[in-house]
Amino acid sequence: MFRPDDPLAPRDSVFDEAWQAQVLAMADTMVRGGVFTATAWAETLGAELRRAEALGQPDTTQTYYEAALGALEALTTGTTDLTETDLSTRKAEWTRAYERTPHGQPVILDRGRD
């Protein structure tokens, strides 16, 4: 007898890379820590996904990751003392650290050297 696939099971992996899942882990940690609510997370993520759809972005794991990251950044700057400038500065520090790290070695962020 034919049985349909489990309708509740995800059709694909949520992310292409394991490290991308960290955005959801950070959001969960911030919800559990009371930084923002689960409702605020769901609403902000939903808004980011609708924005991506309105811009014609494809329904891919990369688009979902970018929406989740955008939601996390928006909530972080909206509920903590961190600013968008703080986030941009930190991203630039990580980029410089990554670019100077030999292949196969761990990336170490050394704020004193940047």
C-alpha cells in the first residue's frame, strides 16, 4: 500500500553547512536568556523571509540562512547595547583574521592585531 511521506518531516536540510545552523542556536540562546521573545524572533524572521521573497530571491538554504542572520542582527541591535557599527566592525575583524589564517588552521580573532 502506498503511504505518503511524513508531512511533518523537513524535505531538505535547513542549511548547507553545519556552521550556518549556529544562527538558530544563537537565537535560541538569546530567547532562553530573555534578550528577546520567541514571538519577536518568529515575527522578525518571518519579515526577513517575506522581504527576500519580495526581492525575488530563490527559496534556498542560503536565502533562509541570510534571512535568519538578518533577523538575529536586527533583534540584537534592537534589544542590546550593540549597534550596527559594532556588528560591522566585528565582521571586518573576522574577515581580516580569516584572510591571514593559513589553510586548514583555526581562525583566531586577535583584536589587538587588527
